[in-house]
Amino acid sequence: MKPIAAILLLASTSIAATVTCYNDHRHRMADGHRVHLGAVAGPRWVKLGTRVLIGGRRYTVCDRTARRLNGRWDIWMPLSRRACMKIGKRNLSVRVIKRPTRR
């Protein structure tokens, strides 16, 4: 993702981003919890716990995408690998709706 897109996203402005789905049931997410509906793996520059709207649906950033994916958002879905592959990559609107509170 280009730096300007990161600035726009942090300012709560909607941006277009590449979104995929994943179905890993074996591992815990970066926040330590098991995978669940409403979880999304976000780019590394977005804090865990941030709530976002992706394509009009609410998600919480609970995991990280790989560095090589460069800004992609990856939504966890209880689907088979084949079904996730069929969904493929989509360009959807992403907007931050709530940042995590500091602890």
C-alpha cells in the first residue's frame, strides 16, 4: 500500500484495498485468540483491536497479513480452502471506525 493510502485510512477515510479470505482453523491469531467470525488480518501498520468496515461489514483486526502481501486485508471465514480460493481477491472499501484504546 502506498503511504498516502495509509494516511487516508488512519484519517477514517474510506480507501479501496485488496481483500481476500482465509480459513486456517489450526492456529491462533496475532492477538492470541482462536479464529472467529468478524476477525480480519490487517496490514502490519494497523493496530490489533482496530475496528473496520470492509465492504459495509464490521470486522476487528485480530491478526496480521504477511509482509509480502503489502497492505492486503484477509477476512477469516468458516469455509473450505476451495471456497476461499473461489472467492478470490476483491477490491473493496475499507474504513477505520474505531481505534483500540490504550492499556
